[in-house]
Amino acid sequence: MYQSSSPKRADSRKSRTINGVGVQVEDTQICVVMVGLPARGKSLIAQKATRYCKWLSIDAKVFNVGNYRRHDTPQPTADFFSTGNAEGERMRKAAAEAAIKDMIVWFRGGGQIAFFDATNSTKERRRWIKDCCDKEGIETLYVESKCDDEDLIMSNILEVKTTSPDYQGQDPEEAAKDFRDRIRNYEKVYETIDDNGSENDLTYIKLLNVGKQCIINLIQDYLQSRVVYYLMNLHIKPRSIWLSRHGESEFNLDGKIGGDADLSARGQMYARKLPDLVLESVGDSRPLTVWTSTLKRTISTARFLPPTYNQLQWKALDELDSGVCDCLTYAEIKEQFPEDFQARDDDKYNYRYRGGESYRDVVIRLEPIIMELERSENILIVTHQAVLRCIYAYFMQKSQTESPWMNVPLHTLIKLTPRAYGTQEERYDAKIPAVSTWRGKGSVAKHEDPTEETIILGSKKEIAEAQHVGDKTEVKAPQDEEAVSSTA
Ligand code: ATP
Ligand code: F6P
């Protein structure tokens, strides 16, 4: 289900009610067909786009044809992918058919965007997929990743292919050589999309050399254009994203929510310490761009950062609007609006404060921030509890039930580093005491600390596996999915 913030195409959208709040629902179904030679980032692109869709409540799923092929042929050699290998061809076609079959069942159950992840390297294969989808009224959007940067392809092979289940237990050098031979076999039959106009009826985007150039054809509707825009913004340059809440505020001390309070004395100490904490975590002298909200407490927290860091204020980073409950404590909310207090505990993600916002609303307004983050390199965001939870949930794949309850401690800098499959996390504790603003379900206690049983940022298992190095904690990166090969 997709809740839209845009008035466009309202005609083609159904509406549905969640907790008394009307939301618009897309009824379009799209099969995004990945196209490209092996090691061109197809699986990575498909998985990132799936994560983005799910974060926006669009029901999305990857169908990786390689996973189906692995069922019968777990560790093929390059020869399996040769055109002369009739048995290989038969098995590869069977894997694609099984994947399509499951995908169609998934669409019939209401799925919205499927990523059909395989090389889909011939016109014949692409036409077959279109025919299967047309019969079901499913739109097709072809995404071709082309790349002729030999160094990048080699590093892709070494980084993700030699560790794929296709080569488990094998010598990495031999694996890399075999994978190159596999690519050569594909090159013999590979037809780029629409090289001679025979595929000009297809909806497609070609991403050339990681988005240096994009060619777009026949984008038909709103949802397709959202996916295409997202894909156009992706890059793979090494970079990190730093997240921090503002320093402790006067309102935090009183247990009041919202407002536009000043920092407390300890909050001021955090603001003074933040530049050192950032320097320690950056590890070199790269300048960062700093984004704050438009509220005093984040701007104040960022004010001692070096002048070489550009600073930008975003309204979209302002704290979740608590409407009529703004400036109240949780105890006052429970007393004055008992039904609302209960409704929020029952479904915190969807509950919208009277005259204010829900977490769902915040995610929608953060979409441009996520898009800009994908385009950018090193960014430090100083923001608020609810907003940080939403941004963190995007990168770390936290569910809508979990994310609004996560504990995001004050006076802690979080560094997220996107990797090929997953995001690595490190946390830097400023060691400046602050109250806890976390609230457990059902409780109105002021400054309650999360117990062992409650969810902390990251799951208990991740925390248990975290490594402590001085004041720094490294959390094992969650994997999007296995770094597999989609080649069938
Ligand atoms: P296969 O057909 O074997 O499944 P694939 O095309 O799905 O290969 P991935 O497994 O996604 O390739 O490869 C991941 C690697 O590709 C990562 O190291 C990632 O940094 C890199 N990568 C991501 N996007 C691109 C791109 N547009 N072009 C080239 N490489 C990319
Ligand atoms: O208490 C600090 C604060 O940032 C409030 O301004 C905001 O309303 C609240 O946290 C959001 O957290 P929750 O959604 O858990 O109430």
C-alpha cells in the first residue's frame, strides 16, 4: 500500500482507511525487469529499491532467478552458461519459469512491485516476460545496467561474486576466473535494450556506468516515475552518513514533547563536544555537509561544527508534529486525551496526533531527504528522536512496528556506512549524561530507561554482537540479502 503525499493522478488511486485516517492506495502493479551482464549491480539495485519501496509501505519483493537455479545447480561452472550447452539452457529457462510463476502468484495476492532479477539479456527473454505480465495486467519496467569500466567489474567480482554461494569453499582466484568466463558466455548472446528500435514499445531505463548517463523510454505513470527517479539518484562512491539527535533540551528535562526549547546545560556541553566526536569518527579531514531541522535545539547543537562544513536547514527534518499534544508531558496527554494515548500505543506508526502527524506522515515528508541522501556523499544530520528513527529505519531495514519504539539515546553520534549488501553501523558515545526520552508502551513515566526486554536501536542480537572499541561501538551490518548471483 502506498500512501501518497502528491495530489497527482488522484483519479487512478483507491483510498483506504487506516486507524480512521484516509490514505490513498496505488493499484498499479509493476514488474521491474533487471537487465544486464553479470556483475553490473543488478541485484544490489533491485534490493535497494525494494528496501526503499517497503519503507514507503509499497509491497515489494525481489524474485532472484539465480536462487531458483541454485536449487538444482548450486555450483555451476562457466560452461553451464554457454549457448552450446542445451541442458544448461533448459535448466536456466526452467528456473526463470519457476520464478515467474511464483511472482504471478505474489501479484495475485496484491503485491505491488516485483523486481525480476536475472540477466534477461536477450530480446526473446524480455518479450516472454512482457507477454506473461501483460496477460495478468501487470506493467513491465525494464532496468538495464550497463558498465564498461573493467576495473569496477573486476572489483565487483572480487568483492561480491567470489563469496557468493555459487563459489562457496572454492579458491577465490579460480572463482574470479570462472566468473569472468561466465560473463564472456553471456556477452556472446547479450543484446542491449532497443539497439535497433525493435523494443521501442518497452518502458525502460538504461543506467550507463553507474548513472553517469541515463536513457529513459515511455515511463507511463506516477509509480514508475518514482522508481525511475530513485534509480537515477543511486551512486556507489564510498561515503558515510552521520546521525545525531540535538543535545538535551529544557523540554527533555521536563518530559515535555515537541515545542522549540533551548538546550539544557548538558545539551550545550554536547554541542561543544560534537565537533571532536565527528572528527574522531570521520577519521580524516574530509568536510561534511550538515543538515539540521529549523528548530532551535538542532541549530544550536550544530553551531560549533567547523565553518568549512556547509550547513543547511530543512523543515522536513523538524520533529514529528504532536498537534494538540505539543508541549505536554506523556502523563498530561494520557490524562487529557486517554483514548488517543491508548490508540497511539496500539498502533504507534499509524496514529496521527489531532492536528499533527503520525510516523507514517513523517516518512512521507522525509522521502525527499532520503532521495537527497542517496545522491549525496558525506552528510551529518542533526535532528530529532522520531525523525531519526524514520531515517534509521530506512538504512537498517527496521519494520514499522519496531521503528517507532526504538531507543535513540541523546548525546550519541551514529555513523552509517553503506556497503555492497547492507549498512555498517558505528556509535560514538559523547559520555555526557542526559535524561532518557524513551517511553515504553503503556507507560507515562518520565525519563524511564529501556529495559533489557525492550527494543534498543538495533536488535538485542545485534547489540550482543557489537564490538566495543574505546567509546565506539560497532554493530555488525545487517545484510539486505545474501550477496548472490542472479544469473540463472
Ligand atoms: P549477477 O548477474 O551475477 O547477479 P549483478 O549484476 O546482480 O550480477 P551485483 O551482485 O548486484 O551484480 O553486484 C554488486 C556489485 O556491483 C557491488 O560491488 C556494487 O558496488 C556494484 N554496483 C552497483 N551498482 C552498479 C552499477 N550500476 N554498475 C556497476 N556496478 C555496480
Ligand atoms: O521527547 C522528545 C521528542 O523528540 C518529542 O519532541 C517527540 O514528540 C517525541 O520525542 C517523539 O517520540 P515518541 O514518538 O516516542 O513519542
